[in-house]
Amino acid sequence: MNAIIANHLFKSFEKGKIKALEDISFEVKQAELFGLIGPDGAGKTTLFRILATLLLAESGDSSVDGLDVKKDYKAIRKRVGYMPGKFSLYQDLSVEENLNFFAHVFGTTIEQNYHLIKDIYQQLEPFKTRKAGKLSGGMKQKLALCCALIHEPSVLFLDEPTTGVDPVSRKEFWEMLKYLKSEGITILVSTPYMDEASLCDRVALMQKGKILDIDTPVGIIEKYPKKIWSIHASNMYALLQVARAFPNTHTCFGFGESHHLTLNHDAEDYDAFCQYVQEHYKEPFQIQEITATIEDCFMALS
Amino acid sequence: MKLFLAFITKEFKHILRDTRTLIILFGMPIVQIILFGFALTNEVKDSRIGILDYSKDEASQHIIHELDASRYFDIEANFSNPQQIDQAFKEGKIRLAVVFPANFRHSLFQQNTASIQLIADASDPNTATTVVNYASSILKSYQDEVLGEQTLPYTIQPEIRMLYNPQLKGAYNFVPGVMAMILLLISAMMTSIAIVREKELGTMEVLLVSPVPPILVIVTKAIPYVLLSFINVSTILILSVNLLDVPIQGSLLLLLGESMLFIFAALALGLFISTITNSQQVAMLASLMVLLLPTLIFSGFMFPIENMPKPMQFISNLIPSKWYFFIVRDVMIKGLGFKCVLKESLILVAMTIGFVLIALKNYKTRLE
């Protein structure tokens, strides 16, 4: 049985003017770490809210743990953990008070499920009397995860849990997710960071309310149809202009420290491209072939 | 039960950790009572007056002395010509000028009639009338004194008794008004803001995706405010009895019971407001517009309802605080029993049930 099933979900806001979800279908297996990857406004939060029984889809049906999100919403609410995108704990309560309160909400105690949250909670423990509003971004998210885990949910919904979190905490957070997965918890997680996609079992690439592709991270990268090069020089902006001006350039995007380049006829155009850049850019530059990243795939699909 | 307690504890922590809320909760009743008791009063006391005495005889001096001795007047100036009176009014130095003509005593006792001119600043008509009335009554008492034992052949002697409030104290009227206002504000506004805050901060979203019945979230929000409102009622009553000398004529138990009823009505109203608003600002504005202004205007504690046009009178019936104001006035000031406020109490009960039903109907188990 699949832990999460979404079947042709549609949802729009403001009387149909804004289409948040258009024909979304996917399935998440039990104990799978499934990622929703997409930029802001892709419809990730809406999808989370529908699956977490907070919103009703206009059409299509979906189920969590075999329970219908519309009919059996009360039963679902007992067995899922939900962490909204915005920090949603009580800022004026301390770490310990928040955790205790949510344990009560789910009719359990911290001790009962301590094994699940032990790793994160130990990091939080030195700050347990601190007000939640005064924690750093990473600590806040760890606390929120603790609160969402306190009742040992079978399915965990995490809406952009690592947004605004420092790289070290992000890494720790994903290690935690891996551990939870090994404990048999199904996790649906969304992120705007493409580099986190490779940490999921499978990902769905989302944009403008549609799913572009669903596959394992490796599968998505393997599907990438073209050769891809990274180019680098001292004047990156001028290089981008020149690279884009080359008639057989397919795409050229800035990717942090380098530009990622694809050519219309792949290797056939390579020499011509190098010559063209040498003529027009006039200064030395480096070019090397690389394997595509999820972000490249995302750009190619959208 | 454990869950219930966890929610209540959480709610108290929210309130106790928020200094702003605390100041509003406990500062407002005290400030309002003191404000209305000492600053915002429509009683006329120590009005400044000026005297222009052309006669300077025994009779005029006697009357001037009486005026000065009364607690309503302070003699601010003695004039020597009418231009000075004009000047004093223009500068706003005096509210009333008393002018004695020359030979005042002579004409009074020889011709049996004498006139005194009272000039009042009628830019504030109510005060002007009151001041003139006070002055007239002092003049009349002098006249009675002069008449002595003589009796006129035909006289009507009105025997006036001011029931329930013999000293005509403003406090008798505004204490019930302030109680209605404060209870409504604290119960309705603070509760609606507290609930909407959960929506705004997103914690409602988390609580919705939990096994907790939403009604529990709402009810536990309201309970601390019931307690706090009750403390406020007690504070106001203690202040008004000890500081403003407004006695509780009727049964204290009945008064407290009726106050609880009104607190519930206001809470129900607050719940209703919280179901239709999504941000704290809107909830606060809605509470102020829907609760505070109508309470001031329509409860009858500032403006008599009988004088309003019919449609306004009709609207006033929809304001819960009007009924509570009547109850408090009847029980606390007039000392009436439960039978006399039965109608008002039933109306409040009906309103409470109505608001709760609408709130429950509006309450969403989802986000939209």
C-alpha cells in the first residue's frame, strides 16, 4: 500500500484566477523520502495543505495511509506530523514548554517517544529554557521537527523545513530525515534548494502548479538529454554575453561560480564555440564537461 | 482533562508573558474609573464667577457671601464696569457674572421688588443652564430668608426628592457604564485577538492537523478571560464603593451573577468576531467599531436613549451592553431584585446562545 496517493488534484484560488495545482498525481511508498522540488509559487504549500487535510481540492482525490483526506480527515490528523513552511510554534513559550504542550496535544509524553527525537533534542537541550522566538533559524526548525515527531507519526509532511537555515544545520536536518526514514516513517518534504533533491529517494519537479517529472534523483539526471559544460573566466558577465551570442548556443545560465552551457549540436559545436569565445571574449577562459545537476534538469524541463 | 489543563496553562502563560496585554487587562479598569470619577464628569463644581456690584449694601453682600460659600461657585473677580465683564467672558475666565443694580436693598425692601442680572456663557448650553439654576436657587433661598415667617396667601411648595441618587452624583450613572464597557472590551476584544493571533502566527494550522477538537482550542482560550474579567468586575466594584462612594444597593451575589452572564455574552461575541477575521488588527478594529462605540452611544450611559430617533432606539436594542447597563443600574443603584431584571437577563442569555451558534456554524475545521 502506498502511504500517500494523489490523484489528479486541481486547486485554484481567487475564483479560478490563480491556478495553484493543475492535475497533480503522484504516489509515495511507505518509508520513502519523497521530495517536492520547485521554486516559490510552484504550489508546494497548497499541495501540502490538501494532503494534511487543511484544504479541500476542487477535484481529484487523495489519500494518506489509505485514508481519504476529505472523509477521514479526523483519523489522518491523528497519525500525521505536519510542519508548515512558516515557523508555527509559540514564540513566547520555551523550548521545553512547546514540546510538552504538543506532546499533550497528541496525548503522549516526551518520554514515550524520546527515541525518535533524541538526536535532535540533545542539540536543543542546552537551550531548553529559552523562548522559541529567540532561537536561531536552524534551532527553530529542529524544535518544530521535534514537535511534529512527538507522537510518532506514520507520515511526516515537511513544508520547506530548511528554508532560511544555515548549511551546517541543513546537513544535520537531512541526516535526521534519513534516520526517521529508517524508522519506517514516510516523509514528504519540499524544498526550493535543488542540491537537497539528491538526498531524497525520489523527487517530483514542480512548477506553476504542475509536476514536470517524477523520478529518482539519478534517474532525472540520466534523462538529461544534452552534454553540458561549465565555463569560467574573470569577467563572468561579459562571458555570459558572448556565450549567449554564439549562434549555436542552446542555453547558458549563471550557476553561482560558473555558467552552465548547452549547445544545439552538443560535441559538434564545441570547437566552433571555443573559437567564437576566443575571438570575442579575448581573455583566457576555462571550459570543462560536467554531469548535469537536478537544477539543470529543472531548467531544461521548464 | 490533562489536555484541557495543558491548554489553559499555555493560555495563562501567553497572557502573563505579554506586558501589553497585562497593562490593558489590569490598567484599563483602574484608569477608566479614575478618569470618569474625577476628570470626565458633567457635574458642575467650583464654577468661576464674577461680581459687578453697583449697590454694595448689606443685601448684595449677603448674597455674594452665599454664592461664595456654595460649593458650586468660586468668585474669580470683582468688576467695576460692564466692559470688564465682557472682557472676562471673552478670555474665558468666568462662566457666570452676577450684576447687582444700584440701590438693590432699597428697592427690595421699599418697593418689594429688585432685579439681579445673571449673565452666563452659553457656548456650552448645558453648563450654562446648570450654573444659572444653581445661582437662582441660592437667590431663592435668600428670598425665603427675607420673607421669614410671613406666608404668602397662595404658594405651591414643591417637595423634591431625588430617588436612588439624592446627591445627583455622576458616578451613579457611569459606574454601570464603565463596567459594561470594560467587560465587553476585555472579554470580547481580548478573546477574539487571542484566537486570531493563533491564526496569524500559523499555530492554528498546526493545531488543526492534530487530534485536538477545535472547540477545545476555542473554549480554553476563553476561560482565562472569564477569570480575568471577573477580577476586573471586582476591582471596579471595590473602587467605586471605596473611592467614589457609590454603594451597592442590591444583592452583590445577583450583581456578580449578572456580570458573569454578560461576560459569557461578550465572550460569545468575541468568538464570533474571531471566526470572521484573520488578522489581529482587523479583529481589534472590528471589536472597537462593533463594541466600544455602540456601547458608548447606545447603552444610554452617555446619551439618553429616550431622546433618540426611533431607528436608533431600535438599534440600541441589539447592543448587549445596553441590557447589562440596565441590569447593573437596577441592581446596584436602585437595589432591585432578580424579578425586575428578568427580561434583560433573558435577552442576554438569548444573545449569548445566538452568538455561540453563529460562531460554531462559522468555525472552520480547515483553512478556508
